[in-house]
Amino acid sequence: MERRPFDAPHDEVPSDGAGFVGRYEEARRLRAALRAGRGVVVVRGEAGAGTSRLVDEVLGGAEFAEWTQLRGTCPDDAEPPPLEAVASALAQLPYRPGLADLLPPVTGVVGLVVPELADRLPEPPASASDPEVRRGLLPRAVATLLASLGDTALVLEDVHLAEPATLRLLDRLTDDLPAGLRLVVTEDAAPGLPVLGVRTPAAGRCEEIRVRPWTPEETEQCVRRWAAGCPRVRPEELPELAALVHELSGGLPGAAGALLDDAGELLSAGTEDGTAGPAVLTAVREAEVPGRVAREFTRRCAPLGEEARRIVEAAAVLDRPAPVGVLAEVAECPPGAAEAAVDACVRRSVLRAEGASLSFRHPLDRRAALAQVPGPRAARLGLRAARVLHRAGDGPVPLVDLARLYTAAGHVREGLRCLVAAADRAAATGDYAAATRLYTRAVVEDPRAEGRVRTAAKLARTAQLARAGEQVVAAVRTVLDEDDPPPRLRGEIRLHLSVVLRNQTGGALDSLEEVARAIPDLEASDPQTAARAMAVAAIPSIQGWPVDRHRHWLDRGETLTEQVTDPVARAAIAANRATALMLVGDPRAWHAAEALRGPAGSAMEAAHHARGWTNLAHAASALGHGTRARDFLDRAVAGLADSSSPYLEGLVGTARLVLAWHGGRWDGLHAAADRTTRLYQEIPDLTAEAMLVRGLTSLHALGDVPRARHDLAEAAHTTCYDTGFILTSSAAATARVHLEAGRPGQACEAVEDVLRRIERTRGWMWASEVLPVAVEALHGDGRTARARRLVADFAAGSADADAPAARAALTVCRALLAEAAGRPDDAVALLTDAEERWRLLDRPLDAARAAEARGRCLLDLHGEAAAQGVQDVVEVYRRLGARWDVARCQRLLRRHAIVTTHRRGRLGYGDRLSPREEEVARLVVQGRANRDIAESLVLSTRTVEHHVARIMRKQHVASRGDIVLP
């Protein structure tokens, strides 16, 4: 694996002189200051911010190549030699024959300080043998020598370490700055500290440039450049990797570069020895402190006294911003000595002041500091730090920090108590994500079975309202399998785990099996929770049990409702009961929904009410109750105002996407679906629903068939507990693509699995998305008899359901069967009815489809005389932004030899591309094959070939790879 080391430029400097990552403005200002003539430039930034790198980048430019460039660094020694930085810079003076003959004798004094120049300078005045005289002459000698060099950049680095002689020389030099001299000094200056004063020259200007740490965006830019040479990094990992690097490095380029270099070497080692090596994120997260960072930190700590070192140890063990008093108490350092010690630490950029508190500049520095603390001492400091924090009394007790400190000190039980208390506090305030994370840690770290069982019950309950990944499920299942919880807790844990599996991971049958196993334990020990479990088991899925079995649990649970007195349990049962009734189209759902209107006495009750409203919005939308779905969603949003539940927030977001899709509000919908897909990728059903909408908009709005097919397939593959929308919509859209491409057999294959699921579960109220296209596909494949049987089952299975979408879809199905039977007049009447039904349901795309099918029947009956009806549908599709559907209708008209023309006759485009050719060119440039282009634009492959040939001819290119957009 080839990688660019981080001591090489981050960027190739373009001809306009733009700088490297995050330093464009600073580089511009430094160039401008150098061009402006003699003057002083002070470049300030904390250690590792890249002050030296900035100077390198600018002075390395072509415009300064002819200048004399001298550079010295002030040594970081306790007693540095006088004028070391100036002497080392002047020693770099290029050899110039005859220079001594051109210079006055006073310049010879420089040779007494810089032996490398003694034979190139005049003999110094005799009086210079006196140290006091020599000291007085030296500034004039240096100025005279520099003035003879023309355009010169004298760079003195780390002037914050300069000893008095160097500072005096700088002051004298700036009093009478030589013409042509640009004095550039760099200084490590921690935020909030006073900076070294450099005089403004009497002649010339003084410019100060501050170099700040990288922003997260700039760090990501650096990470992306590094990843370009690391094939192990997947594109989807980059945002998280960049955030991790920024967090660990504090945005300081030196630390970020060292971290990535070490991670790259670790990954390369795994590749070279034939092993897979660690994942990239793991390599960065778990990497040791990079050697460069550790050495630099040790260098900065070297001059610190004993009290300052103890302060650094205390800060490393605390691992949180802390005031001087807390650090002093942990370090057992007297207050007066602590103040001086902290001041030294800040001046050496070992610690950073953040208001009244001190902390490390970034986690890598903290790790480097902690690595220098012996284990037993770290344990003693940790215990002392925990006790200090416990009695600090400035705000809420930092329970998570206490848990870490007690555990590190070997007091595991106290640490676990703090960890669980922190999780309890987070759950009580509605921060379910933090609570879930902390409970999971407690379950994994607790060595006692009884402790794991108690915490697992809390974890499973809270994880329903957060993003619960595989780690949560694994932790809970380990407790169930290995710790033998008592029946009541075992049943409760299984109940909550089933909800987590249902909503976020696992699958429908896994979830249902867990709740079925929970019910016997709960019936025997806790009828209230048993009623809740039955309400969970009542929620149907197209991937679950037959609907009648869910109804059975709904009825069983109803018999226990009066025994439920706990308000949270009642809220959960009410939400689940209303959801289950709505999903099957039971008219009692509307009355059940009213039970959620009551006031919530706690955050958990409010969360269950909000969950119920959100579930009702999804279910009502799928059944065709769009207006009521939006009302449910508004209530859910109001209920979530005072809590933080990533899962419920995501559920609201996907409901909005689906409602916008059905309602034809597509402006910005593809981008919104894409954002939601990425945001909730850990929660399968949320990302699946968002990905479905992204796929549907890719197909209909963008006309991008390959991308649409990918998203539709991924959505179907990802969903776990689909309640009748994702699988059906994905199959239907995929089948339509096949039908339009003349592949009815493949269209049948696309819908067959979903049809079998509907037949098995008897979930006919969910068939409205898929059955009309299934009828078309089956008829096109010569299986009209199966289509008739499906429609009959659809009619019988949805007859009692309050599902207006199913009734509209059934009308379309009957019309398609009438068309297939050669009864176009009946088909036209039914499709007119269906169009009106869809329009009343605020489903404009479905209404337009019905109108399009009616137009197709009328074209078969009346030919060109019926063309206006289809052209009207084209306009409807255009208003929706349904590009793919417009193209399909236009192809329908072409099949009937109907061509629309402008009143002034057909336009001639000459050498310009026509609108259709521009569309084809756009897709060619994207790398799409002719077949993909044909599917996207609803053309034949042969027609696309003709368009491509004409585009190449008009653009005078020899291959499709040379086609460009106009």
C-alpha cells in the first residue's frame, strides 16, 4: 500500500498558489506580507498546529525561490547557548566570492559569533575583542550583513523559547530593519496565554498570523486524501473515521497525521503477512499513542518541575476538564505550588486552559501522559480522584467519570453502581441512547449474574427507544442463556428484547418467537406484563404469523386489560393495541387511538404515546388514510418535544418520507431520503423504508433505473419487521421496470415472493401496492387464471378492512382483468372510478396510473382520437416530476403512431443536441450502458443506439467515451 508520509505536503500547490488543507487564508496573508517589502511576520499557533509547515509551504513557492532564505530554531534547553537560533540561521548563508571586500569591517563581528562565516567576512574591529563592545556591535553587524543580501527571509522558529540575548537582538534589529529583510518568527502560543511581544519595526510593517486547529471538515479533507492511498478504507467509513481522527487529535495536524500514519502501517502489516488485519476504524480507535506524538509530549514535559508533573498525572487520571483546586487535591499539591505548576503546564502546551478548567489538548496527549504513570500509582490517583469528584459539589455528580475511576482503581462494585446510576439518570431525562449505551456496558462488565440480570431488564426496556445494535442484543441474550433469570424477569426481558428485535434488528419471526416464549413466564408471575406481551404479539407483519394468530393474541390480551394498573404498561399496551388494529384495517382502531390522547404522567408514558401515534401514522398511510396519518404524525412530534429517542425520531422521519411520496410532494424528497438512509443505517426498518423512498424517487423522479433497482432490492433485503409497505412497494416498482422493458416473466418473479407472503399471512389489506402490477405481469406471462384467483382472494380478504387504498387497488385490478378479457368499456368505467378514489385519497401518482391505464384502453378502442387523454396524463406526471412515467406515456403514444409536434412544425436542431439527445448524453457521461439508458428513458435499446450515434456525429467524436455534456 503506497501512502504519502505526513511530513510531505498535504496537497500539491496549484498554480494559483492556493495552500494546503485548511490554511488557504493564512498562506495568502503570509505571501502578501512577504511581497509587501521589509517587515516582521509573527506566525502563532499551539504546538502541532502547523506554524512551521505554513512557513515551509509559502517560502517553498516559486516566487520566493531566488530569495536568500535563512532559518534557525530556538533550542528547547534549560540553559540554551546565547543567540543559538540566529547563529544557526546565519551559518546557512550561501557562499559568495568576494563578499568580504564589499562589506564594512563591522560585519566581521558576526564571524566571532558564527565561526562558519569567519573566513568569508572582513576582519572585525580590534575593539570587538572586548565582550561588551562585541555585544553592542553585533546587532548593527547582523543588520548590515542582512542588508547586503537583497530580498531575504530570516525565519526564527519557537521564539517563545528564546533566551534574553536573542530577544535583545530581535528588538535592536526591528528598531532599524534592513531594506529587503522579512523577519518571520514562529511561536507556540496556547489559547488564552499572553504572547511574546515583537516590536513593530520603525520602517516596514508587522503582521500577526494565527494558525488554528483544523475544523472537522478540514480533518475530513485530510483523511480523504490519506484514504486515497489506503484501499482498505471503504467510502462509507470516511465520515466516521474523520470524526474519530478529529476527536483524538483535537484537530491538530501533527497529531492527526501521526495517528493516520501509524494506522496505515498497522493496516499494511496485516496485508503483507497475509492476514486481514484490523478494520480501519478499529485500527485508529485502538492504536497506541503514535511515537511522534509521544516523543513531542515528552519533550514538552521535560522542563516541568515535580509539582507540575504531579498535576499532569492527576489530569491524565481524571480525563475530564477540572479546575486547579481539583487537580491540586488529586495531586496532593499545595494550592500555591499548584497555581505555579498549572501555569508552567499551560505555557509548555502540556495542558490547555478552558475557562477556569484545565484539560489536555487532545486525547492522544492524555494517553501519552497516562502511559508514564505506573499502574499502582494510577490506581491510587484514580481512587483519590473519584472521592474528590464525589464531594466537589459543583453541579450533578459526574457518575460516568466516577464509574471509570472506581473501576480503574479496582473498586469494580462501586464503579458498576455509578454506571447503572448514570444510565438510570439518562433514562429518566429521556436520553435513551445514552442510557442504552451505559446499561450495555454495565451488563458486559458486571462479574455477578444477579447484577447482570437486573441491569439486562433495564437495558432491554430502554433499548426499545434508542438505536440498539447487535451488541445490545448479544448482551441481553447472553444473560437469558447463561444467567438463569427468575421467571418474572426472564419473561420481562424476553418481552422487551422482542420489541428491540422487531423494530431495530433481527427479524419478524425472531421477535415473535421471543415474545411467545415470554408469555408463559409472565402469565404465571405478572399478569400485567403478560397483557403487555400479548399486545406486542398482536402486531402483525408480512414476514410474521398468519393474521388470525395475531388477532388471537389481541383478544387474549383484552381479557387481562383490567388487571393492568401501571401507567407505563397501560400506555405501552394502548399503543400496541391501536397499532395492531390499524395494521389489519380493523375499524376499532380509531376508538383505540383515542386511548392515547390522555395526559402522560412520565417521560416513558409520553414516549409510548408518541410511539403509538407514529405507528398509527405509518399504518394509516399504508391503508390509504393520508390525512389522518398526517394528524397522527403531528401528535407524535408534539409528544417527542421533551424527550430524546433516536428510534422514534427516525420513525417520524420515515413516516414523513412515505407521506410525501404518496402525496406527490417530491421536491427535495430524494435528497431527504438519502440523508435519512445514512443517518439510521444501524436500524434496519428505518433505513429500509428511507432506502425504499430513495429508490422510488430514483426511478420515477430521476429516471435512474439501475440506481432505483439497487435501492429497491436493498430495501427489501434490509427490512426486518415489515408491516406491509416496504416489500410490496419494492416488488411492485421492480416489476414495473421489467414490464416496461417487455419482460413479464421477470416481473412475475419480482412479485412472487411477496404474493406468497400475503397468501400465507392472509394480510390482504397490504396488497394494494403490489396486486395491480402483479395482475399485469401474470396476464402478460400467460397466467391470467392465477391473476383472477389472487384478485378474488384480495376482494374476500379485504372486504371487512377499513382500507380505502385496498378498495381503490381492487378496482384497478378488476379493470385490468376486464381489459384482459376483452371488455375495454368495463375497464374504462372501473379505471375512471379508481382514478377518482385515488384522487380523494390524495395519491396523485396512483390516480395518474389509473388514468394512464384508462387512456391505454381508449387508444385501443378509438386510436388517435383518444390521444388527448394520455397527453393529459403526461401533464399530470410532469407536474409531479415523474420523468420516467412521462417517458412511458410518450412511448405508449409512439406505439400507436401518435407524435406530438409544435404548431410551427418540427424543430430542427442542426448541430445542437435535441432535448432527448441531451438526456441520452447525460446518461452516457454517467457511464450507463445502452440497456440501462433504454430502461431509464423508456426507449428501446435500438433507439438509444441511434441517439448515441447522432450525438457522436454532432460532437465529432470517435467513441461514446468522448461524449460531453453541452
